[in-house]
Amino acid sequence: MKRLVDRLRLGGDLGPEDYAALLKGAAEGPLLAYAMQAAREVAVARFGTGIFIRGLIEITNYCRNDCYYCGIRRSNRRVERYRLSREEILTCCRTGHTLGFRTFVLQGGEDAALDDAWIEEVVRSIRREFPDCAITLSLGERTREAYERFYRAGADRYLLRHETATREHYAQLHPAAMSFDHRMQNLRELKEIGYQTGTGIMVGSPWQTTEHLVRDILFIAEFRPQMIGLGPYIPQNDTPFAGQPCQVRALQRQEGDGTGVGRGTARTGGTAERHRIPHLLRAGRLQTF
């Protein structure tokens, strides 16, 4: 298995069978340690050891979608909803800029009340007041026209995780009203417009298999995003998946002795606990990542 790691370390490609073998073998402690060390060496060689912080501003936790894993899904009646005003967002940016932040990320659910014109004006206001800063958006699926408007207003980057590159798996995670093809089309449009584009997945989501992960790796390798977001799936109590365990543990039981993969501590899909954040935002405090 180490030869597969070495091939990746030297910039080579792997086929689906090799990726599957490597993922299944990662439950073995020595191989995982070897792969992690190789990844660390490549990362330091390419990117150095600097740490860059970004001001993450959760602008709304209203959402029109009903994703089965997400705590701010439309059907969740227990979440305390909020949306920030333009001035509250700018106040967060001012505080962050004073603290040394030079990237601001506007993130939130697909809130129908925040129309394209409103978002465009907020982006333009941030660009006008902070010309030395990068602006990243993570506001879900929009029309190509909307993406173009935000880009012209001054947005630099857009993060839209594909969640899974397997059509059937996507349908298991989302209601029928949500389209796998539309999500992939949006990602292609973002790159065509000129955004630095990000995508990614939840690791361990319900019904995820090694084969699904292989397809995700191959899709990301082909798409070549500028940003990749990976986070562990953790069940959220107010969703249909409340009782669904993280599949990483199940895969370990299937593929190995379960000693090799560490436990994740992040929240599900980047959105599961947004209802805890508004008071921090209104106090001018920014989450960094």
C-alpha cells in the first residue's frame, strides 16, 4: 500500500481501484500514519507553514431547502431564526479588519428574503470600504445571472460543496426537489465566470461507501477547485438523520480494526448549529477558520 502513497507523493495519479484499496487500508494505523506524513510533507512543500485566518460571517440561518442532514432545514421548527442587516454585516467586517482579517466569508442558508439585488449591494459595499480584502460567498445555489452580478460587484470566491459525486447518494441526502445536476451545473458556472471556486463533501454521511468516496476524489481531481471543504458528518438532533451514525465508524468495522481514523469534532456540513451564532455576530465577534 505504501507504493500507492508514494505515487501520490510524487504527483502521480491513481485509478479507482487503487484509491479504494488505499481508503480501505487506511484503517491500519501504520499506513494511515505513513499517508499523513506524506501529505504533510507535500503540503508544506507547496504551501509553506503559514496560517491564514478568515472572518466567517453567518448572515442568515433561514433556508428554503430541506436537506435531511442540516439543522437549519426549512422544516425545523425548533431553530431560532435570524438574518443580519447590511449594517450588521459591515460592522462585523470593520471589527475583523481592525483585528487583521483580510478575507471575509459571507455564509448562510438559501434565504429567499435576501434577493440578488440585496446581496449584490452588500458585496459592493464591502468591496468599496475594504478594497484590500478578499470576499468569499457561500450562499448556496443561485442562477448564473446572480453569480455574475455578485462577481462584478466584487466577490472573489464562492464555496459550494457538492456533498457527494454519486447521483443516487445525493438523492438519499436531499429531498426530490433538489437536483444533483443543478448543483454540478452551478459549480461549472462559477468556474466559468472566474470565481476561485470551492467544493467538498461530508465524510461519513449516511449510506456513504468507499466507492462513493472514490468518486468524490476523482471528481475533485478532475474539477480542480481552488478550495476544498471536508468535514465529518455528525447527526443533528432536529433532522430526519438524528439517529444515523457517522459512516466512518461503520466503514472501519467493515474494512479494518477501527484503530486508524481519528474522530471528527466539526459540525455537520458547516451548517448544523448556526442558531447559536447570531449573538456572537451582533457583538462583533468573528469565527475564524
